[in-house]
Amino acid sequence: MELLDPRVDFVFKRIFASENNKDVLLAFLNRILTDAGDAPLDEVVLLNPYTDKDDPLDKLSIFDIWAKTVDGKLINIEMQLFNKYDMEKRTLYYWSKRYSGQLQTGGRYTELKKCVTINILNYKVLPNEHTHSVFHLREDSSGAPLTDDIEIHFLELPKLNQPAVPGESGLVNWLLFLKGNNNSNWEVLRMNEPALRKAMETLEFLSQDSEARRKYEERQKALHDEASQRDGAQREGFAKGMQEGIKEGVKEGIQKGVKEGKREGLREGKLEVAKNLLAMGLDPSSIQAATGLTAEEIQSIQ
């Protein structure tokens, strides 16, 4: 049996954001948070659980996972299979919408709760080799936090090169599960992280369900088409830019050549006038003043 790819957002949400799998989401979140040095959560509430209305081809369907802790902290988890580019700015934009969206008309700023964004990426985006990078808002010199309300995680799957090690628990086991649809190391992962068993069982069930596989294939095709269109547009834009650059370079070169030619022609004319004036016996300083030539140029004629 060929397993579905858990990195496809439709499958990812089905595994981690169904009401029956809240315990799986909580275990995964706690591994992410403790890996970053944060305290684990006791409970999490799904704000947009997976339902059958999550149509893979419906542009209004949201395949991010939105959750809230008991103290009101908001968490957004996004699984990205393909590079959409400008991920840093895109992350800040959506983080700001979630943060500001908490404040109702007439509300107070003190009511704003911390927002945590977790990006799980199937490509590299940051200029480091850390699989898990965490960002906060801090002062440059002292490292003192301005506010704890912003926290952004980047989990870059291609940077994960270590294998599953028997007896070692931690976030790495969850990322190895997500990284591919190869179940050859599942027994080790299950022993390391018992909570992964339910995630694996869910993926196996989805892989055998004909309706789930149909939706998966539709979503996978839509993601591939979107990535191809984006890459095609970029290549077209690059080619057009190159053509425009060449045209502009030729135009600039011609204009520069004409200017240089005019300057050279004017200089030759001045030299001819200077020759005639010298033949008439006019002194070099007067010729220099009349023609604008340098003393060296007049001396070369002499």
C-alpha cells in the first residue's frame, strides 16, 4: 500500500486537526514548544477543525490549523509543500492579521493575546542550517524582550539529515514522520514517541480510503499546478526582464556612441582651427582661450 504524503496540507490537517486527534496535535505542539525552551501545554482548543467541507479544490477552504490555549494564546500551524516565496513577509502579514483581529471595536490593547506562528516547510528558506528556528522581538544589545506576544517558528524539513535513533524522544521523530511516506522506520519512531502511533494509524486509514485518496490526488494536483504556474510566471518575467535589459543596453550604447562621436568631431574641428591660427602666428595662450583646447593639445600640434 502506497501511503499518502503527510506533507500535503489536506492530509496534514486531517491528521492533526480533526476533533478525534486533538491529543495528537497537543503532543506535536508540545514537542515543538519544549524544543524551543517553552513550557508544554495542558490543553488546546481547535478553532477550525477538519470537516468534510474542507474541499481540496475550494479556494475558500483553509488548510492551516488554528488553535487556542486555555489562557487565550493563539497558535497557527501551516504546512507548505512548495515554496511560495517571500515567506518571511508573508508570515508577518498573516501573523499581524491574526493578532489585530482579536481586538473588537472599543476593545483595549491589554486584551490582545500572544500569537504563535509555526511554519513547517518542505524547502529551505533561512540562511542557516538549523532545522528549527524560533524568532521573538528583542532588543539588539541586551536581548531584553519588547513583548512576548510574537513568536514565529520555522521547521525546515530538508535540513533534517539525522536518522531515527532508538530510545531518543523529541521533535525529530515527528519531523521524520512528516518528511516522507516511507514507513520503514515507523517502529522506532513509535517506540520513541508513543503519541505518533495514532498519527500513523490515521495516515494508514486515509491511504486505504478511496474517497480520501481521491481528495488527496485532487489537492496534490492543485498544489503542483499552482507551483508550476508560479514558476512559469517567474521564468517568463526573468526572460522579459533580460530582453528589456538588452534593448535598454543597446539603446544606451548607441546614445553614448553618438555623444562620443559628437565630442570627438568637435575636438577635431578645434584642432584644425588651432593649426590655422598657429600658422598665422597667433600665440598659444590666445589660441587656447579661443578654442578651449588644453596647452598640451596645442603643444602637440606645434
